[in-house]
Amino acid sequence: MNEWQRKSPLDWETYVNKLVKVVAVEKHEYEGWVLTVDPVSASIVLARFPENEKGSISFVMGHAVQEVEILQEGDSDMKQRLARIFAPEESQAYSPEELEKRKNALKTWLETNHIPVGEQGELGRTLSVAGVLTIDPPYGPEQCSSANEIILSRVQGLVQGYLDKQ
């Protein structure tokens, strides 16, 4: 076990959202912004944003890490950019007002079609269909969740049909 692997998750957390240079076995060097460090394997997840190119993600396996050097602290813009990497595309596109409007429109449409629907959660952001299915923001078929595959499939189809008509 190397020195990097012996660190605790709290130690690794200090590297998150920072630009680092990682020296790995056989003198391989990797540079990027630390998204996270896997607490089990000590593997580092790095994001890079080359100019005029799409961003890329790379992984440096924990057992191969020999040295990690912090090159730059991340500012608030970079922290937001890193946080958005794995966020669903839809959730980035809507303001709170737009999400409320989408929720209310879908809820009204479901009620009009005699489908029992309510709101749940602290802020009432999640729609609950017949108590067996939930729809989270931004209220598309991908945000439907249920343990019952048949109900899930049918409601996803209904929601997709509703969105196609919009």
C-alpha cells in the first residue's frame, strides 16, 4: 500500500476542486481538476477542459499514484463547472419558476386524465402518482421512478406523449 492509499477520505477531500499534477508509476504524469477520490480504491477522477474541445474525464488508479501536487485552487466558477459534469442536462436548463410551471402543467394534465397525483417532499417538488411512482424535476420520463416496472413503463409513455404534444 502506497502513501496515497494510506490517506483518509478527509485528506483526499482537500484535493477536490483543485488543479493537480499526479505522478504515477513509470513516471506517467496526469494533470486535471479533481472531481473526487474513490474512498475504497483511492483512485482519482480528473476532469480536463482543453481549449476548443469537449472536456474529458480520466481515472488514475490509487495503487499507481506516487505523488499528487496541487497546482491551483478552484474558484467558484470552476467548482460549478465541475459540479455540472455529471448533472443531467435537463436540470441545468430550467429556472425554479420554469420547473414550477412544468410541474403544475404536468400535474394538471395527469389529473385531467384521471390519474391520481399529488405532491410530496419538503418543497413539494416531487410528484407522486397513485402513491407508487414519483416524478422529480424537470418532470420528464427519465425522472420517473417506481419499483413496479409495468406502471413505470406506462407512466413514462404517458409523460413522453404529453411532452411531445407541448
